[in-house]
Amino acid sequence: MLDRLNADLKAAMKAGERDKVLTIRGILTELKNEKVKKNKDLEEAEIIVVMKRCAKMRRDSIEQYEKGGRDDLVTNEKRELEIINTYLPEEMGEAEVEEIVRKAIDEVGAAGKQDFGKVMKAIMSQHRDRIDGNLAREVINRLLEQFNVHPTCPMAGRKRGKH
């Protein structure tokens, strides 16, 4: 991945693609910072995590700029996000995520929302590079919600504890 980034940086510089040069330099800086922080060379999965972080920062910026009515900055951030996305593996769709979540719930023996962390840890440890954390969170919450409400239980829907 680093070789591809460096090669693309050189090609973008020769072609005069200013946006691409700036974006790739930003990615390389983030990767270098992460390498210094961890005090070791980054593995492919770690590189993808850093690049996903870069993409998330761009998405957050786009959202903020849209709220502030800064269309010029939105356009710039969207271009950078498109460039970053060309280096990221394709993320799973909701159906795939749901299947993985169901398997993880069975594996960890989740019995309700209190087991959210166990399920998320199981999923992300195996699929961090191809799964969107927000989508995983939504699917986990939706599926674990089914465990917490049992219509046949006389206590369903009632609050526990002191009233």
C-alpha cells in the first residue's frame, strides 16, 4: 500500500494534480505519525485503519461544512474523500454485516444489549478493514434489541429497580 501511495504521489506530481498530491501527502503524514507512535513499521491492516480514520475525518468535515453553508469547502473535502476511498477495500453491505453480526452473537452467547461490547469486539477483531463501525453498531443494536423485549414475558417493557 505504501509503495502504491508513493508511486501515485509521483504520478500526481508529474501530472500536476494538486488535490491528489495534497491528499496523498496528508495520508502519508498520518501514516508516518502512526508509525512513530507505534515505534514500528505498520502492517497492511494498520495502514487501512489509518486511512479509514482519514476518510472519517473528511466525512465529518463535509457534514460540518454543509451545516455551515460552506459549499466550497464541501466540494474540496468530497474530492479528498474520493481519492482516499480509491485506496480502501470495498466495505461490506448491510446484509453481509447482519450475517456476520448474527454469527458473532451466537459465538459470544450474547443475551441482550449488555453484551454489545463483546459482539462488537468479536466483529471488529476479524473484519475491521472491511466493515463500517457505524453500520455494525446499528445492526448489533437492532439485533440485540430483540433479546431485550419478549412479548410473552409479563415484565416486558417495565423498568427495573426502585420506582
